[in-house]
Amino acid sequence: MIYLDHAAATPVDARVLKAMEPYFTDDFFNPSAAYLPAKKVSAEYEEAKSKIAHAIGAKQSDLVITAGATEANNLAFTAMTTRKCSSSSERSLAPVVTGLGRSVFSTSENMLLGREHSSRLLYLETEHDSVRRVAEQYGGLAVKVLPNGVIDLEDLKAKITDDVQLISVSLANNEIGTIQPLADISSIIREVKIDRYKRGVKTQLLLHSDASQALNLLDINVARLGVDLLTLNAAKVYGPKGVGALYVSHEAKLKPLTVGGGQEKGLRSGTENVPGVIGFARAVELAKEHLNGNRKKYTNWRKILLAELEGYELINKKHCLDNFVVLCFPGLDAERLIYLLEDEKVYVSTGAACAASKGEKSHVLAAISLSDDQIAGSLRITFGETNDEAQIHEAAKIINRVVAKERARVNG
Ligand code: PLP
């Protein structure tokens, strides 16, 4: 088997599994219990959380453990307050001048003038459904990407009206691997905050980023990125599925999605998933250790694949994670290619695994202005730890063979 879909799932690393095992059996205690063995487990759980936090330049107390990235993304949005406007000046009809050298209009004026709705929440149009769907429920407004998949900063600036409280932009996209310039976004936010402060506008403005795909391949530091909320996902870094975390800065005040025993400072009640978090911490440690080596290796494999493949159009040319290769085979149906490749034991995908299973057109590929024909012919290849260089050569050979056969069939 040649598995080239590491953005969808990664196998649990043997070292991660080994670290987790005792916590299923010998050290099974509930960390909240009063006796000594439970206290030991509790201390080890906290220690594991510290390791995860330190890997992103945060403190243990800044992390809320969740059952995966979907939950972390949902939890992040509870930072929104229900208050619409915080000062009378925000409700005025006068144009609001931001610190960015242009005029933008407050919500009330946008509505009166029949302009595009302003919103309390902005999100990138290419976000994963666990951000997009929640954002839609909050009445969020989508920020556009440029044809290269990178956020359109001008569109972002134009949409930060005084009502906006939260902006959600993933660190790296899960379909095309595009890395977003978070530091630039956070400096725009800083300017807006200064401007709001000068004008007495008290609405909070937070930056959330879903870093599910990035932890493996980028050196993440919350201060450097300037984020207030950051989602992590163990399942994408050779850790267990159903384990994630949300970094929460002191500026963000969250509301729990579930209530109960008050674990995770009341933000995520429920008995702690001790083996999951121990495994997550080990996985993060390994990811850090291998970060630079893996990046070089994947960059080289990308070059090999692009040199050896034939008849494709490269979709993700720049600004993307090193392990992502998105290719379009014009005139062919990628869904069919996937099944034909599966017959050869090569596993690739058309995009997000969840969208692919529902047979939906990729909103990400549509957002980067690909035609329907290009979208229909696009394949996502994501390298990872299960691969070696020989597999990349072999995969190129098999893909070329399958594509040539399919092209001959299509052309009659
Ligand atoms: N965010 C991104 C960018 C993802 O790639 C995924 C999973 O594919 C998720 C969130 C959701 O993660 P989970 O299904 O583990 O909750």
C-alpha cells in the first residue's frame, strides 16, 4: 500500500501508543479522585498538557483539552459576546475611519445603505467545515482568498467593521495546504484595536486560528503568530483521534459547550482522556523533533513527484505546507482516478475527507477560482511518515499509468 492521504488521518506512532498504554490499564485512575495513585495520574496529565502548551510557546493553564479539533473550533467561537454594539458611537451613521487609511462603515449604516451585511464574526472562505458551519450559525461573514489561496488582506480590512469581535483564519488549509500570513493578520488587528481604543469603541477583537494541519510542519508560537485562540489536533500528528486542544489567551473569555464535573477549568467537563492526552504530548514531542528533517524530506519528494508525473496542472504552487501536492488532470474525473488508484493500492483523495465522502464540490477549490472542470479533475496528495522515497517514485509511475489509461478511455 502507498498511503498518500496524511491530511485525512495519520497512524498512531508506535512510540505514542507505547506512552499511552499504561493509562488504559495500570494507571486507569480518575485524575479527580482523592487517593495517591489518582493524584499521580493527575500530575502526569497536567505534565502532558504542559508539554503540548510549551510546544506552541504557551503555558499549561492556557490549554483546554477537547475531544478533537471540531470541538476546539466550536469552543473558540463561544468567545463571542452577544452584545452587538458597545458604545453609542458604534451605532452612529457616520463613517467609521479605521487606522488603516480608509473609511469603513458601521453595521447600522451598512444595513441602512443596503450594503453587504456586517457581522460580529469573520472567517476565511476556505476554512474547514468545523469552522465554516459554526461561523454560518453565528451569521459570520466570509473573507475572500486570492487565486493562490492566501487571504485577501484588503478584503479582510474592508470587512473589519466595529461590530467584528472574532476573526478565524486557519494556519494551514486542509485541502490545498496554503499557509496563511497570520502575523500580518494580527498586525492589522492590532492597528484596528488601537484605532477602536482611540475612538472609545470597546468591542473585543480576537484572532482564532485552526492549526490542525500545521503542527507537524510549522514551528508554531502563539505569541509570534499573535493569536488569541488556536486549535490543535492530535489525530493529524500521529496521535490518537478524538483528542484536540484549544489555546486560550487571557483576552478570550469562553463559555462551556458542555457542563458537568467542571474539569478543564469548567470549560470542558467530563473525565479527562488521560491516555489520549499523554499520547498527544508524545506525538507533539516527536513532531517537534522531526520538524526540520521532515520538511526537507517532503520538499524533496514534492520535487520528485512533480518531475516524474505527466499531464497535470499544479494547483498549490506556493505558500503551502511541504507535504501537500494538489494536482489537476484536466478533462478527467478525480473521483474515478481515486478508485482506479485504489485498485493499485495507492490511496489519495480529492480534498477534505468529509466533503469527499458526501460527494460535494470542494468549496476551497471553488474559492481559488478553479473552473468546474479543474475541480472535477483535482487530486490531493499528502505525504507523511508512512512513506519513503521509493514509494514516491512508485506512486508517480502508477499515477502516470492510471491517468494515461483513463485519458485513452475518455478520448475513445
Ligand atoms: N480542522 C482541520 C483543518 C482539519 O483538517 C480537520 C480534520 O480533518 C478538523 C479541523 C477536524 O478535526 P476532527 O475531525 O479531528 O475534529
